[in-house]
Amino acid sequence: MSATDTHQHYDGRAVIGGERREARSGASIPSVSPVTGGSIADLASLDAPDVAEAVSGAAAAFESGVWSRASADDRKATLFRIADALEKRSAEFARAETLSMGKPVSEASAVDVPGSVATFRWYAELIDKVAGEIPSTPPGSTALVSRVPLGVVGAITPWNYPLEIAAWKIAPALAAGNSVVLKPAETSSITALMLADIASEAGLPAHVLNVVTGPGRSTGDALVRDPRLDALTFTGSTATAKHLMVASGETGLRRLSLEAGGKSANLVFADVDDIRLAAEKAAFGAYYNQGEVCSANSTILVQREIVDEFLAAFRAAALEYRPADPLDPASTAGALVSERHADTVEAAIEEARAAGAQIEGGTRRSLGNSSAYIDPAIILGLPVGHRLHAHEIFGPVAAILPFDTEEEAIGIANRSGYGLAASVWTGSVSRAHRVSQRLVAGTVSVNTVDAIGLTTPFGGFKQSGFGRDLSVHALDNYTGLKTTWIQHG
Ligand code: NAD
């Protein structure tokens, strides 16, 4: 099957109370595939009354205890069934993800879907392993500190990992006993809707997981402003995160976890053990997922004495990320999420060129009816102070800058204002520790790039937001500490 001969059409109706639903107004928006250039779903565009209904149902389900007070064994079994069903339908989900947002189907199959399955299994396993505390209290009393679910969790997710980031939020929120109302990105909502269908089939009680579809400024805004939300978890841009802090605060106090953008640096020191490996991984760190990765290492700082050798290896590695038909299992890079987004990435490349930088690659391409493809771009010679070094381009664009001293590299890496990720390549253990300690980043990867795993927290500092996905720490987003003090003497 090639990019041009697919006419798949998905169900774009929202999921409220375990059922597929149109918007009350009947409004829908086309979900345009960057792969085919055509609409692959009519996405229900929900207004405030639809969203209120979803939140009401979620709140009532929470109060009823059907899920929030279900035994850990029941909750665990249900999350396992969701994982099993998702795994069984991997190929279908991978294809839907590719058609929705353009990533190669090989990546969706190898990373996004199995990663989501593993996330559900990991939090299923965690449910009965989180113990409370019995702190020291005066004689004659015993206090129990337990983690309790918060209630209704609103989750708002971006388009770059539509299924996986939804799983990062839904799995721990449900494991803890909450009800969830998810608002996926309007450009790529299909797999989140399919996931909600699977959850119903797996026996998750109605109203415990709802997916409300539509634009951020209307559907998302209605969700954020609903006073019955007990928590809001978000992944997306810094601009939206700032807006959500304000909008959310206007209607109530709730737990917020806001994972925002990033502009991450990769520091390659001359004492690195293997320059070629560093260059190959650097290309992965910059161009993987078409560069549409919040923690993409798009600023590559290379110590001057190894720049030529590094660059030769990097140029060769970058060629591996030339886009091709995303539905071809042999493709290693696909389409950007939309032609409009490709326009903004192209504009950034042109801005760098206009500022006197030398650009290699970065050519816009068409495939079939879509022109959402861009070759990996290497930017050389862009002045350190240029705004693009602190601006998230969110496309296959890497800037390479030489540096002389460790201090200088740390300074450049820390000046973007973001604090999501950084990588360090060095053969010196002392330097690895010294530099890692100074980098402002939620995750510092040493002698690899963009390290991430279910067991380690993922999130950032500064303009990259706060709150952590993954690991046991994600429970902090979805649970509160409750003290029960028993006076018995
Ligand atoms: P975005 O901020 O435009 O949208 C994210 C979500 O917020 C979407 O569902 C959107 O509909 C919704 N939204 C937008 N405006 C809203 C509003 N006024 N009220 C309520 N909801 C609203 O981001 P995007 O373009 O979808 O995703 C790309 C961004 O996400 C990048 O900045 C990237 O760095 C970031 N991201 C961050 C992480 C992380 O973990 N830190 C992971 C992936 C992506």
C-alpha cells in the first residue's frame, strides 16, 4: 500500500460515556492526513455543553466508586485487558497513527504502539505496589498517610505522539482510580478515540474514560474552564501551557502538570570515545520523528578540534532521515504533521539563511498529494545570539555550533530558557558529572541522546513546564496525600 492509494476513513466522533457521539451542534472538522493530503475522518467539534456532559459523567462515575473504589485487582485486570487489546490491534493503530500525523509506519509499529502497551502494563503492575506511610505521631495516636485519587482528570495532548502521550497520562490516572476526560490534538485524534473504544470493550466502566474532540480554543478551553476538574495534565507548547495556567485558575484550584516545549542542546566534547557514534546519535536526536519531538537535540555544540570529523559523519547520518512514503515499512522518516506546519519549518530555515547561515539540505518535497515533507536540514554558522537558537522549530532542522571551552558550551546550552533535555558526549567521567550538574534539564543523557524509559520521570524545568510523566512520580499528578489520624489513647 503506498501513500497515494489509501482511502481509509475513520470514525471521528467523540467518546462520552463509553459511546461514540456527534457534537450536539452537529459540527465537525475534517481530519486531514499529511500522508494522503485528504480527509481521513470528520472529527466531531464539541462545544461547552458537550464537554460539560463528559465532565458530569466522569464526576458521577468517580463519586459512584465504580472505578475509584474498585479493588486493585479489578483495576489491574482491566488495564491489562486494555494493553492486550491494544497489542492485538497494533497494526491497525500504527497505520492510523501514520495516516494521522505522518510518522513512518515502521516507527509507529516499533515505538508508539508497543510503548503505549507497555505503559498500560507498567501502571497496571504499579496499582497494588504503592504503599502508604505511618509517620511518627505522639503516643496514643496513629496516623495513616495514603495516596488517594483526585477525581476528574482533564488531559490535553499534542499531535507528535498522539497515542503514546495519551497513554502516559491515561494509564497512571486510571491506575490511581480517577476518571479521565481527554482532549487530543485536533490534527491527530483518531488513535485516542480508538483507545477509548478498546477501553470500553475491555470492561472499563462507562464515563471513566471520555475523549472530547475539537479545537483547543473551543473544546479544550471548555474543558480547562470546567470547575469540576480536579486535575489538569497537559503536554503541548509553552504558549498554550501559559494560557492554561491562567484559564484554569479563573475557574478553580486544581492540580496542574504542564509539560511544555523544549530547545535542547547536545554537547559533543573532543574527548568523546567514538565521534562517529556521537554523530549518528546526534542525527537521531535531531531528526527522529521528523524532528517533531519536544526533547529533540536540535542545537549541536561540537568542540572545535573535532568539528570537521564530526560534521562529515553527521552529514552521512542525516541522509538516513530523508523523508519517504510513511506507509512503506522501509521508510525511516515521513511527513510533517501538516503542510501548514511544513510552511513554518521552511520559514525558519529561510530565516536562518537570511541571517547569513549556511544551509545544507532542508529541501521541501511533495509525495503524492501532500507537500508536507522536508529533507533534514543542517544549519551552520548561525550566530550564537540568533533567536532561532532559543526557538523551537519542531521540524528536521539541526544547528551545529563550534565551541572552545566547557564553560562556553554550558553557557550556550543553558541560554534557551527551556529546560527539558540535554545530551553530553565525553570519555571523561568527571566531565560527565560536572557538566550534567550544570545543565538545566529534566533529563541529561550522557553518551547517548534523548534517553527515556518507563521507570524514569520525564519533564522539564523553566519554560518546559513542570510535573512529570512516566515512572512512579507520574502518580503525583493524579493523587493527593490524605492523612487519617486515629486517637486511641
Ligand atoms: P499546542 O500547545 O498547540 O497544542 C497542544 C494541545 O493543547 C492540543 O490538544 C490543542 O488542541 C490544545 N490547546 C491549544 N490551545 C488551547 C487552549 N486555548 N485551551 C485548551 N487547549 C488548547 O501544541 P502542539 O502543536 O499540539 O504540540 C507541539 C508542542 O508540544 C511543542 O511545543 C512540543 O515541544 C510540545 N511537546 C511537549 C512534550 C513534553 O513532554 N514536554 C511532549 C510532546 C510535545
